[in-house]
Amino acid sequence: MTNREIESAAIAYVIEREAVEGREAHDTRGRGAAGDLASRNRVIEVKAYGTTARGNDMWLEARQVEEAKVNPDFWVYVVENIRQGDPSQFRLLCIGGDDLHALIGKAKEKHYYEVPFPVAVYDRLRSNVTDA
């Protein structure tokens, strides 16, 4: 599974789980929202893991951390075990309220540069590599 397929599977899974809870979730990716989904009053950021999130850091954007600080209805949903492919085997951890605030309180701010890596450059560099 590609990273995009893992993310899409996690989003679909959370939408379905929200429906089971009586909440209709809407995909808000690419629309400038603080999270991936809107579900009633909840703003949900979905973190998708091919295997487990145990011991891994969660990467949140600065605006998501700020939203978590001021919006009691901001949630992080961690969906694990996606790479194996069977949604009945996915695991969901819902983090909000005091748990999320405690985690946010330990967040380390970091700054990165996003360097474009166009397909044409990748392909050119890859063609110069011989596989062992």
C-alpha cells in the first residue's frame, strides 16, 4: 500500500466509525481546515499508521496545535494496522480533551523546509543508479 492509500483507508474507516456513533463526517482535506474531517462540532485530524503508532511521534501542523489549544472539539484519531488491508483489523485511538492537551503540552516545535523533488528529477537520478 502507498502512503496515500493508507491515508485514504484511514479516512474512510473514520467516516464509517463516526456514522456508527451517529455523527456524519465530511472529508475536509485540501480545503484549508485544521483537520481532515468535520463531524458535527468535531474537527478530526486523522493520523494513519501502516503498522503501529506505539512509540512514534505524531506530526501536527502549527495550526493544528493552535486549534487543539483553543477548540475543545478538536480530536486526533490514530488509525493503526492499515497496511495489512483488512479494516476489521484496524485499531482506532481517539485522543481529545485532557489527553490531547497533555500531549500538546509536551510538543516540540520544529521548522522544516519543504524542498520540491519533481518526478523528472527523481527519474533522472534513479536512472543513474544500478540496483545491487
